[in-house]
Amino acid sequence: MKEMKFKALLFDFYGTIVEEADEYVAEICSRISQNLNQKVLPHDVAQYWFQIVPKMCFEAYGTNFRLQKDIAVESLQIVLQRFQCYLNTHEFNSAIYQYALSQISTMSLYILR
């Protein structure tokens, strides 16, 4: 039998190979809520955010293709603007992305061995 050689591996980034970063998202929503001049619950921040992300992902194909990490950054910027919160977007997204990378690295090593 001829040995197969792989040219590439495609990972379904969130939800299949990598667990959702729910704890990081909850922490981000909590920090946003705590840094507002108005009373907004973390749940309300999350609910608004989760309305934006799927729409942006749905539109990010073909000639409009965008990386999910870029969508994460932009969607969080939209959330921060909506609630007039002036926290650092990249700090939050970096934490989520690093978590996801650590999950992929671990799973990739397992799959490729």
C-alpha cells in the first residue's frame, strides 16, 4: 500500500478541535461591565456581542473572506464602542487567541503523531 503524504491539515478552529473560550469571553464581558458609567450586566454585553459575531462570520466567505481572529478583534471593538467602554481590545483578543493556539498545538501533536 502506498504511503499517503499530507500537504495540509485544516482545522475547524472553534468548537470542534478547540473548546470555545467561554471563560475568557465571560471575563471580558465582566470587565467591560465593570468599566462602564452606566449599569449594564455582563450577560447583556455578551448577548450583544453574540449577535454581532455570527453575522460577521456568515459574511466572511469568498471575496469577503476574513480570519476569525480579525472578526474577533473588530466585533469586540464594536461592543466597546456600543457601550462606550475604553478598554484595550487587543489585550482581550490576545488572551483568547493564545488560549486557542495552545489548544490547537496540543491537539495537533496528538493527531500528527
